[in-house]
Amino acid sequence: MSAAASDGAANAAVVALVARTMGFPRSAVRIAAGQTSRTKRLEIDGAAPADVERAFGPA
């Protein structure tokens, strides 16, 4: 991420990147934990674990 961490710009960039990569609308992706941390936990409405693995590879 190259977005600055001010005013939530970096979080918005993470959400946009994940949504675009997975082919989901941005409204389906949200940060569930880690708003102010470098480590984030995301929730993606309608995504199965296989969808995440297909987009980003195995954990």
C-alpha cells in the first residue's frame, strides 16, 4: 500500500484492493479488526474460503 495512513485513506485502499482483486463490490468488504494496526482482519460478504484462496493463494 502506498496510501498514507491519515484519515483512513490506507484502510480504504486496502478495502478497494481486496474488492477489486476478488471481483466483489467495495460495499461487501470491511475491516473487522485492526483499523489502526498494520495487521487487519477483513470480512467479505458472500465470499467462501475458496474464493479467498483463489484470489490470494493458500494461507
